[in-house]
Amino acid sequence: MTPYLQRQEERSRVYRAERFAALAERVRAGETLKDVIDSGGWTFTGFGRFEREYPQAATEIRAISKANSDRKKKIAAARKVAAKTHCVRGHELSGDNVFIRTYRNGDRGRVCRTCARLAARVVRPMTADQVAKVTQLVHRGVSMKRIFHGGSLYVTGHQNMQHQRMIDPAFDKMMAEYSSRGHERAMRTRAVAQQRHRENEYRAIRAMVPRWLTPEAGDDVAQSVIVALIERSIRRDQIAERVRLLVAEHNRGQKFGANRILSLDVSPFDDGAAMVERVATGLWS
């Protein structure tokens, strides 16, 4: 190849690279290949030539273009649905007759409430495959919420499951045993959680008691607060105030055993005189 042809080839290569960079910039900005080609300056044949020279870059641009195309289609479909004033059965899509549903893929859309209620009343018998899958998931210990209420392992609706239990005694027996086991597990889990909550709550209340108080008196204060919470005589935001009150009562000698520090304001005598008055009378009279 002559030097002249080499220079021409180099200029052609640079020109194609610049044109493709401009095309790639428009695609990355949100356009599709069809949008760019329809606007002029490009043809699918020209893009195919570049695709043969730089297959990796062209594959990336095609992927971005497809994503842009899918996004535009979704937006167009959403606008079309949003413009509807009535559903396919003629119910008006406005007011209380509309609610927003979030689907498994994350999309959201308007749903006719009347149609949803009608669909909920339709009972569809479970197929043999659905019964087998439910049986397998039940034996694995999967929760009913994930099987019948739209979880990640959803098989069929709760109403269809109830209908299957009415017409299939073996299936009904299996689900009854599963429900019983689930209830027992839930009760045990709840009991353990409540016990842990009570223990944590007791520790938190015990930590509010001053350290200089004797361990027996501190335990009495914490137990008294727990009893007050159970009896609902105080709210949880009043715990700290009740602890301070009980500690003050302990210091005045009104509660929590005989080994206590007596305040000078206490009246330990039958005549009702405070200790500070008796001391003052005895020392300075």
C-alpha cells in the first residue's frame, strides 16, 4: 500500500472512530440505535462494519441500546395505563376504587378494587403439581406465608389452599398437622422472646439503681418497677422517675427491709416528732 493510501486509511479509521464515539455518547445519554439511525447520518450497515472491527465496544453499545429501549417501552406502557379512566370491565378508576399494587419485579401500578374483590372470590382447584410442591415445602418447614401469601416460594393463594383442604382429606390432615406444629413453634419462640425481653428489661432497670445501694435493696427496687409495669400502673417512660422515687423511699426508711439508713425527717417515735426535732431538743435544750 502506497503512503497516500495509508494516510487515507488512517484518516478513514479516525473518522469512523469519532463518528462511533458520537453515536456511543448519544446511546449512553438514553437514545437507542434506532433513534440515532432514524435521525440520519448512520445506517445499520455502517454500524455493522464498525461491529466487525470493534466487536466488544459494539456489543456494549447494543446492550445499552436494548436497556434504553426496554425502559422507553415501560414508560410508554405506564403512560398508557395512567391515561385510562376505566378498567377492562368498565369500573371507574378513581377514588376509593383504586389502589396501588407492588409486583414481584418491583413495578407498581393502579388496580381496580372491584375487580380485585371479584378475583379474590374465584376459587381455582390446585393442580397435582401444586399439591406436590406444597407438600415438599411443608416437609421442609417453610412458613405458610411464603407458600400462600406471596412470598418468595409462592405456590397458590390461601383461598385455593382452603378449597383443596375441603376436597382432599389427606391434604387437609397434612396441613392441620403442619399448622399445629407451627403454632407450637410460634408459642415456644414467643415465650423465649418474652423471657429474654423481661431479663433485658430487668437488667436495664437494675442498672438505673445507684451502685451504693445494697444488692438486696437494688433487687427490690427493680422488682417493684417490674411489678408496676405488669400492673400497668406506670408507663415505660416513667421507669426512671419510679426508680428515683423508690430509692428516695428506701433512704427515708419506708421500704425494703430493716437494714436501712434513716432520714432525720423520719418520725420513729410515738409522739410523731421527727428525728431532727428530738435530736435538737436533746442536745440544745
